[in-house]
Amino acid sequence: MDLELKGRVALVSGSTAGIGLAIVESLAREGAEVIVNGRTQARVDAALAEVRRKQPDARLRGVAADLGTREGARQVVALVPHVDILVNNVGIFEPKPFEEIPDEDWLRLFDVNVMSGVRLSRHYLRGMREKDWGRIVFISSESALQIPVEMIHYGVTKTAQLSVARGIAEGLQGTNITANSVLPGPTRSEGVEVFLKDLSRQQGVDVATVEREFFKSARPSSLIQRFARTEEVADLVAFVCSPRASGINGTALRVDGGVVRAVA
């Protein structure tokens, strides 16, 4: 299926690895020009080289900036003033008991996970309105609906993303601009790979055994009983970013492997 993305310009925040990098690859494969973002130039350069190795004809640019700060957002919009597609993917998490989460941690996660998307969306929406076309996607999480007790502050930021995306969409009535959220479940990203290998070494078993035990004890409601591949999330995002998804607006789309026990 041609997603009709040739000629579109897309920015994917936090896209030097994991789901973000997979989204870059999926959008580039469809012909979009994609801006890769990470906090350091070295990470951005490595990501660009990785995509070009797989897709020599990919149209790519890179912007190094910390989007968890106001200054980082200013740097990005100064270098990339207009985009057709914005994927707010940058995010951080940390397991910590609720009683031990200080204000500073709450504010840090909120700045990175929520305010990064607020700042970028606020800027790029103006240009989208001028063209009367655009796509804004927030990469949330199944943790937005099933708040993880081991990192409540993370779950709260993921829920907040759903509200921001829906609120933006409410103001887009009658336009050709959409704002949506995508909710991945447990996904085999860079961080998860490290997590699995560490547990494998600690327990003296192979990674496959660690994965089976994780879903048996930590995510028993998963219907696929495995970590999703990053490209499974990325391909849904690419579709939502396309003209073919014009009827999808203000929606939270789950690619969670059935972890969330709900029919809606």
C-alpha cells in the first residue's frame, strides 16, 4: 500500500534508537523526508548512518537537542521551522516506589514526556493550519490506561499525553489536520534488550526464558505473550501519519499485544 508520504517532511523526537528509530525507518521507506532527533550529535549521526545503511536513498536530516528543556525545543524549531508530520516520541521512565519519588523526578518526567510534545505541537500546528494539512502523533503507552504501580509518575505522564492529543484534535474540526495517540505495549526496544540480557545473566538462563517469565508474572494479560517488535509499532504510526488515515482523529490507538483488558 502506498501511504502517499512522498514530499512530506516529518520530525520524530527521541528517534536515535528503539521505537523512534523504527518510525524514522518506516516513514523514510514511504518517501518522507525525516528529521532524526537525539540529545547528542554522536547518537544522531549513528542513527542516520544506520538508516542509510538499510535505505541508501532515504531523505534524512538530524537535529541534536534535549527536548526535555525549553532551550532544546527552541533549537529544534529554529533549525526546522516547518514540518508536515510531528511524532512526539521522546520519553523516559524509571521504576521507583511512589513514596520515594521526589518533586524533581515528577517534574523531570513531565518535562520530557509531556512538555516536549506540547512545545513542538504548539509551534508546528501554526504551519499546519496555514497549509490545512498535518499530522501530530503522541507515542504514549499502555501504561496510560494501566498505571504501573512501580512507576506511577511515568504512567501519569502517558495519560497526560492522551489528554493533550485529544484536546488538540478538538480544535481541529473541519480541517485536514489530525492529532492522535499510539499506545505501544511492552516492546523490544533498546532499553528492553539491556533489561532482558541483564536478567538473563543474573538468573543464569537464556533470554527467551526471561521473556516467558516476564509475561507470565508481570504482563499475564498479554495475548501475544511476547514483546512487540519496534517495527510493528512503527508501521501503525506511519499509517496514522498518512493521508490514508484522514478519518482517524482524536483517537488513542493501541498496539499493545492485548495487554489492556478492554474492548474499546
